[in-house]
Amino acid sequence: MPKNNREWWEAKLQRNVERDREKDTALSALGWQVRHFWEHEDPAAVASEIDQTWRQLLTTPKPDSRSTQDV
């Protein structure tokens, strides 16, 4: 945490966290799987996680949006 303007930085970072959670919730509600990656993470590990998630999504049956009950 920077020493100068500490209160401002704390408020800014807290709002960033809140905004990220709001966006994650909105995207999840639309059916997205939200992942966060940082520039300091190993690119190979990030690519592996993305690939693994993608393959899992391709092989997981999707719930049928149509009713299975006879009308």
C-alpha cells in the first residue's frame, strides 16, 4: 500500500474489489465462468487452466432449457 494518500488508495482499492465482484456476479448470472489472471502469473499455467476449463465445458452436458414434462 502506498504511504502517500493512504486513505484514498484504500478507498480506491476497496471500490475496485466491489466492482470486480459486481461484474463477476453479473457475468455468472449470464452463464459465464469468470476467471481472473494476473500479469505476474506463469503464462503456461494460465493457458493450462483455460484449456482445462474449456475442455470441461465442452464435455459437460448442458441443462436442457425445454421442459421435460409432457403437457
